[in-house]
Amino acid sequence: MLEMSKTVSWLTLLCVSVTVRGAPAPICPHGHPGCQAISLADLFDRVIQHSSRMHGLSSDLHSEFEQYFIPNKIQIGTRRCHTSNIVTPNGKENATKLAEEELTEVILKLLMAWGEPLAQFHESMTQHADYNIYSSNKALEMSDMVYELRNGVQKVAEKMQLLGIISNLLNGQDFLEGLDAVDSSEIFSVDYPNLLHCFRRDSDKIQSYLKILKCRILPENGC
Amino acid sequence: MNNNHSTFRKIYLYVCVLQEQAKTMERKDSLSLLCVLVCVWTQATYTQGSTQVPEDFTPEPIVLPHFTSCRSREQETFRCWWSTGSLANLSEPGALAVFFHQNNLMPIGWQECPDYTATVENECYFNKSFTHIWTSYCVQLRATSQNITYDEYCFTVENIVHPDPPVGLNWTLLNVSRSGINFDILVRWAPPPSADVQTGWMSLKYEVHYRVRNASHWDKLELESGSQQSIYGLQTDKEYEVRIRCKMSAFDNFGDFSESVFVQVAPIPTKVSVFPMALLLVFGVVGMLFLLVLIIFSQQQRLMVILLPPVPAPKIKGIDPELLKKGKMDQLNSLLSSQHMYNHDTYREDPWVEFIQLDLDDACEKNENSDTQRLLGLTRPGLKGDDDSGRASCYDPDFLPDTEGLLAAHSEMEERHPLVSESSPSTPSPELAETPFFPVQSQPVSQSWINMDFYAQVSDVTPAGAVVLSPGQQNDTPSKNPVDKTKKEEEEAGKEEEHEKKMKLQLLVVDPDRGYSHEVIARQVESSGAPFCSAPEIAYHTLPPEPAEEPHGWHGEYLAPDGEAQMAYFLPEAPPASMLPPVSDYTVVQEVDDQRSLLLNPSARQSPACPPNPIKHLPSMPAVPVGYLTPELLENLSP
């Protein structure tokens, strides 16, 4: 009994620490007994909160790195990200015109694309001695958040599918694996300022898309 | 450069001067050539610098056309502004053109500004169709006529978003501090209408500034995501200015400030706080004064005693004045009995009370002593029957036991009939049984009184120490019941007035209420004769009964003060008063017979015990209880 209570308390502590960091609460797997299901609205809220936090971290890191690497005007204009080939709606109208399934797909693609590069980024930061610890921690947190957000959005998609809001998504396991294969590019290896700039932009995209998606699926006042 | 030019000029001038001076000289040709060369050289250098000089010499530096700013208000459209610069020929409208380039997947190339705003000079407006978020733009400022790019500016739209200022800024008062110096307000606003906050397209953060009016420094509050914020610790005597601006969260571009709102709270409570304090103070002082006055008046006497001690009044030794006021009658009587003056005063008031002056002789004293001893000796029980032995006085030794028997019988009577009247505060029974039958023990009692009387009232004490006995009270000691005495005496006085004429004696022996027949006393007194210590001049008489009243003799309440019970007295008319034997004033009632007549000596019913003499004098007299005669007997007794 003591051991059971210890494990339970350890688990709860872990959950609490995770939530404190801003990670979304663990979502019950489908059909798990004794687990209270969360409504779609709550799921969306949590996911959006998470994405906002992620975007904030990316902005902080980007501004920190921009002190060291000031890009000239030419560079800004011609900057390319490894996710540039992903077709994303570039405006509010474009995003609202897009179907929910496609929007969800885009979100997931983006999230997929950024998992690996951020992990590498963090690794390279820890290897370099001149980077301060706070930035390194932020990078690590950011990297973890991408994975968590990916899982969260997948859950949201599953829930939506369950509720019949969206039709069968293309993002089955195959889809995701295909994305992983595509993302093995070399662009992000060295250019950290560019990487951070790109990620800042993409996290903003993710956040905005999620908000638009929520507004369309769960219409509230003003949506 | 200027210094160089000036020096060159100086050199040139100097050389030229030298040249002119050299002209006067004979070697003109070489000098002039030298001067010319120098002049040309300086001129050449001067002219070379002339290309740079116009910039230094012209007070206005040439400013090329450039972009001043590009801004988006709502992340859906954006505008760019530029400046024409200082070149005159470029100030004309249409001389400059803006081209932009989007860095997206579809490389279209440079495009010209889709909309040159007509109302605003040098502004290019990009509408929604031309605005793509998350794409980098580059705009160029080019001259229309020439292929010159004056300025280029690259950006992404989300980085140039400066939201409009929030609208609807207002404030409400939260609270004012108790002292009235500080107050807190709650500031509210609404997001700018151009920003699409509801869909979440833009998430804004707001920053509130405030300052004292016309101050130089603004105070900032923390960024707020909501639509309200509190400002704490403002001062009531100052006017404040509040304004607000917002920015996109995770971005650093603040929008413009809103219109300022002025905040001021009037410092009202200061007045209110002073007023109750003054009122409180006044009330407190008034209350204190009132209390003081109350204390003084309530404790006035004590204060007077403290401040002005009274002169001690004369005290009666042994008598507590408080006891006089509140003490019980028995206590009072005992108290006053020790004082000599009390009795004296009371008896003076009764005119008809006369005193028997007893001159105590040795013989009397002897007899008295023996009598006293005998009387006090209560060992002899029972009563001896009285016989007509012709005793001269009640002091015969044979009779003495009877007195004792009477005493015993009296005590028996006591038990049957409570002798205590309502008016009598003292309880006679214990007193009668206990107290000696002399009211004053120390004082010698006259022989004539003692023989049959167990109770005698001492009216006065002579200076010689002799006791003056007075009749009138039946069983009470004269020192006690002064009230009773006065009462009885008043009743007596009322009745005695009628009989006063008949009174031959100086002494009123019997109280008609009480029913003591003084006949017996009188007879006894008379019969005593020589041994009597009583004054021979004292005559006794018995009061005639009151025929109008109760013919019956005794009632049970012979002590009734109201005079209901009328005692039947008979007056032996035939025998002169002097013939009558001395009659005792107090007699002990031993028994009450059927006819409700009190029997002093029940055994001696047939033959009156004490005064055998009256029987002698009145042979026809039937058996009469000692000293008491019923109306029936009265008839018989009349000779």
C-alpha cells in the first residue's frame, strides 16, 4: 500500500510539475477506464495556451540572439526556412477559407517539422560554452513543448474526428512518418539566428491557426 | 579641407603680391612665371576640391528620399510612408515610385505600390489582398525618371504591427483610505475595434501609464492581457492623467497612446473626521461635569462631614441613639429601666396615678425579707386551702404557701390562657414565670403589697431607696410597656372620670379592663392593719362595676386593651373604705371557671383565700375566688 501511494504521489507530482511548466495536462487515451474525458473546448484552450507559451519562448530567444547576429536588410529579404515549402495560409481570410481538416494538417506538419531541429539546436547550445544557461534552458523547454504540442493537436484531431466535425484526416501514422522523412534537411544545422527567426514565425502561425480553428469549430461570441 | 583652402588662398595671394612687387624689379620674367605656376597649381587644387566643397559650403545637407516607416494596424493591411528628401527636383509628385517584392513561393518580382493614398502625401497602402503575413516584404523607393533606388526596406508584416490605441478608457473609484489621503481606482478599456481580438487573430497586451498632471515622468503598470487594471495609492489632493497603449503579445511594437483621462477625487473625509472628534470631546467634558455634580449631590452629607465636621452631640451614657429609633420595645424597656428618669417621666403624666409612699420600717423589712424569701421560694407545691382563720393579714405564714401555690397555679393558668394581649409587646408568660414578681428586685417592696401580689408596679424610687409602687398594670413590670401603660391609663382615664367622684382613695387600684378587683386588694390592705407598711391615710376603694357594660365577669381576655371585657367589680358599699382590707393590685389568675370568671385560687372558690376579712365583714358573701367576684356574687355580697 505504501509503495502504491508513493508511486501515485510521485506521478501526481510529475503531472503537477509538467503543468507548471506549461505543458498540457495528460489527456486520457480513448476508452481508458477511470479517466475523466475532457471536452473539446477545454482541449482547445489548453493547446492554444501551450502554443502561446511556445511562441513567447521563441520570441525571447530570438531577441536574445539578435543582439549577437544583426541581420542586414538583404538577409531579411531573402531568408528562407526549411519549412518554407509547406504551404500555409498567409492571412486571416486565407486561413478561414481553408477547411478544418487542412488547417489541422498544416498545424501538424509544422509541428512535425520543428521537432528535430529544435532538439539539435539545444544540443549545439549546450556544447558551446559561451551560451548562458538561461537561454539553454529556454531552448530545451521549447524543444519539449513542440513535442507536447504535437501530441496535443493530435488528440484534438482525434477528438474532432470522433465528434464527426472533421472527416478522416490524412495524418495517420503514415502521414507523420512521411513528414519526418521530408524534414531531414540541412538548412537548419548552423544558422541559428535564422532558425530562431523561422521558428518564431512558425510558432506564430501555429498559434494563429489554432485560434482560428477553435473559433470555427466552437463558435463563440464574435467568432 | 577648409583650412587647406584658406592656406592655399593665402599662399596664392602672397605669391601674387610678390609677383607684383617683382614686376618692379628687373627679373620680372622668372618671377612672373613662378607666380603663374603657383597660381595655376593652387587654382587647380582649389578646383579639385570644388566638387566636395558644395556639400560643405551649402548649409543644407542633401537628404535622399527614404522610407520613414511602414506600419500595420491590424495585421491585415499595412502602409508605408517615405520622405522625398532635400532634392528639389524630387519633391514633385510622381517623381518617386515604390516597388515591393514578396519573398514567397511565387516570385513575381517587383511590383509597384498598389495604392498611392490620395489624401496623404507619400503614403503607399497595401490592402488585404496584397498583405501576406509571415512573408517578408521588401519595398524600394525609386526615382521614376532615373534608374536610381534611393531606399529599400525589408520586413515581415507581423513585425511591423502597431495596434491602434484602446478605446473606451474610463475609471471608477475603488475605495478611499480611512485617513482620506489615498484612494484606489479601477481603470477599464476596450480593445481597439480594428484589432480582431475575438477570433484570436491578434492577442493584445495593454500598458497603462499615469502621472500627476503636468508632471514630467510617467508611471507604468505591468502589461495586462485583460481589459481592466487597478491603480493603487493615488493621492486625493492631486489630479492624475491616465493613458493606455497596447501591443501584440510576443512582439515589441507598441501602438499609439489613447486619449488621456483625468482622475481626481475630492478629499472630503477630512472635514467629517474632525467634526465628530470635537463633538465627542464636548460630550465627554459635559458628561464628566455631570457625573461630578451627581457625585457631589449624592454624597453631599459625607462631603459636608468631611469638609465641615459636625459638633458631636451629647450622648446618653449607655444608650445608643440608634436603638432608640429602631430597637425593639423589650430591648428599649430593658435599656430604659436601667435609667432612672424614664419611669419618673411617664408617671408624671398621669394625674390620677398616685403613688403609695411606703415608709419602710425595720419590722416591715423583716417581714418583707421573710416574705420575699418565701415568695421566692417556689418549692412548696399546690395550694393550701384557705380557711376562715381570721387572719389579720395576707402575710400570715399559712397564707404564704398559698402565694406560692398561686404562683404555681398562675403558671398553670399561664399555660391555658395566654396572658399576652395583642398590644402587649412583651411576652408575659416567660416573664411572669421567670421574672421575680417584683419589678425591681433590688428595691424593697412594701409588705402590704407583697403578700398577695406577685406583680407590683414600681412607679418611683424615693431618694432613700424605697420603691414606690403604683397600681394599674396587671402583670407587667412597670419598667416595661410604657406604651401599654399609657394606653391603659388612657382608657382608665376615660372611665375613671366617671368614678372620680366616687373615688375616695388617692389610689386607683383597679383597671376595669383588666378586671382585677381591687376589692380584695383593698380588703387585704385593710385587714393587714398594723403590720402594713402602707400609710394609714391611704384609703382604698374599689371601683364600682359598670353595670351598663358587660354584666359578666371575666372573659378570657382580661388583658384586652380595648376594654371589651369589662370586669365586674363590686363595690362593697357597706363597709367603709377604711374597713376594707388592702387589696392587692395584681393577682394571679389561676383558673377560669365555667362562667368564664377568672379564678385566682380555684381551690378557694368557696372561700376566698386571701381576704378572709371581707368574708368576715360580709358573712353573706359566698365563695368568691380570690379577689374576683362575678356579678352573681355581687348580689350576694351586697349586704
